[in-house]
Amino acid sequence: MKIERRLLGQETVDWPLFLVASALAVIGIVNLYSATSATRVALSGLYIQQIYWLVLGGVLALGAALIDYRHFERLAYWFYAGGIVLVLLVFVVGKDVRGSSRWIYIGSFSLQPSEFMKIFMVVALARYFHGDPRTEGRSLGDLAIPAVLAGIPTFLVLRQPDLGTALILILVFGSMCALTKIRWKSIAWLFGTLAVLIPVAWTYVMKDYQKRRITDFLNPDSNLRGTGWHAHHARVAVGNGGWVGQGFLQGSQNQFHFIPDQYSDFPFAVFAEEWGFLGTTTLILLYATLILWAIRVASSARDRFGSMIAIGVGAIIFWHAVFNLGMVVGLLPVVGVTLPLFSSGGSSVLTVLLGLGLLTNVSIHRRAA
């Protein structure tokens, strides 16, 4: 197996990608320390655990960057099959937490297979599209096989139930399809089908608590002391930040425990309250730079497989950021989606860093080509 021996050389390290990702990780650690500074002792060490996950994720990212990504192409469907097995295993040995069974527990260690499934699905779809490099517009029938590749994990994740991750899988699939040519007639049929399926999903698929999140979003003041508590106090925290913020460790909504899940789903609310408009603008620019850089790598990749991987990884980060920031500021309903490299959680951190390792790999080999 060919190893890229010059990875540490200046000519082969994607420094903009590395520096932006590192900045997000460091800011995330500082914010996590603040988010848990006023919580119970059991949560006060989360930022230390996050550092451990970042170190482990860095090792995974290095491994993903060292190995020529064409080897991943040959193993793509095996990775995908392994991911499906892990997701299925959740239904057998997973523990129920807040009405959802998403994690596999091994002692004190927990694994969320649906997180890793995002990367496995991206690699599998990248291989399929690479092996089908047609230039004419695709019909919906032409997208049947990739739709099945995306649909199987999406269905299983919905059964857990995990609406947020399922939406991410669907949108990442759509983002990768957007890189190919699709007939306008097919697009119209697709949206028409979705318009029919949405009421069906609302009636027969979505759980009651998921429906309440959407109704609370449409009517934010209807249940402020119940299911609307999270979103309401997140918006209050963002508003409290003003232009320059209340200062590090000084956010009242966080310090007085008004923001639930401030270390996982709502870390941006903590950051916005402490650092204000200027801080949040800087953070959003960092995410925008990371996503645009992924598009840049995709546009200059040496083959379609590399382009699809870059777009897939960029789409994962983009849609996670959109959903998380959107639900914090009240533009989207609460769906429990993490903010990449900012929210606590080992599976999320490992998945994002593994994806960034693959993105670095594509970037390195486009220069070496």
C-alpha cells in the first residue's frame, strides 16, 4: 500500500485546511470549558474528554490522509456494508436514551454508528458516481442505485429514531447528486414526489416529540416552559451577546443553567452570548472557509472519486452547521444536530476529522498528480 512519504513537507500539507480546522477545534475546547463551567461535576471534565477525542481523531485523520485515497475506492462498498452492520447492531444492543436508541455502549465507551455512516455513505456514493461518469443528464431511474445506497441508512436511522441525522444523510446525498447533471424534468418529478411524501411522513413516520418540535418552531411562544424551552433560551442567549458579548464565563443564560444541552446541541448559544456579533461572525467565517475550501479541492481533484469525496465531506460540515446554527437562532426547528468540532461527542468529532483527513488526501494528491 503506497504511503505518501512527503506528507509533512510544506509542498504537500494543505495548510489552510489544517489551520482553519485547528482554529475551530481550539475555539470549541475553550467554549466547551465555559459551557460546562457552571454545571455539575460529572460534566465539568467534558472539555478534557473532547481533547482526547480530538487527539484520537487527529490520528485517524492522519491515517486517512497518508493512504492514497484510491485504496478507499476499492474498499468503499466494504466500508459501507460494515457501517450498515453497525447501525443494525444498535437495534440489538443499543440502549434507549431520551426515547432514542442510537449508541452502542462498550463499558464507559459509547459509539454512535450513524455518525460514521455519513462518511461510509459518501465514500460508497463517490465510488458509484466515479464508475458511472456519464455526461448526459440523468433521469430519476439513473439515480436509483445511489438512492438505494442513501436510502437504506436513512431508513434505519429514522427507525432509531434520529430525524436530524436522517435529514443530514438525505441532504448530503442531494448535494453529491447536484455535482452530476440531472434533467430538469427529473428534478420537477422529485420535488413533486417529496410534496406527496411529506404529509405521509408526518402522519405515519414522525414521532410525537418530533412533531412538537416543528409546531413549536412554527409557534415559538406556544410552549415556552415545555418543549419550546431549549429554542427560546438559546435565542435569548444570542440576543444577550449584543455586538461584543458579555465576556468569557460571563454569559448569564449559561451560568444560571437556562440553556439545556449547552455542551452538545447548543454550544453556539454559549459562544454567541459571551462573544457577541463579532465573535459569531468570525466563527461563521471559519466554517464558510472550510466549506469553500472543500469545494475548491473538489474542483481541482484529479478524478471524479476525489471530487465526490470532497463535496460529500464539505456537505456534511455545511448541513451540520446550517441546522445547528439555524435551530439556535430560531430559523429552523430543533433537530438535535451537532456543530462540527464544537459540540462535545466522540463519534461526531471522529467522523468530522476522518472526513477532513480524506479531504486532505484528495488535496494532497491533486498536487501530486
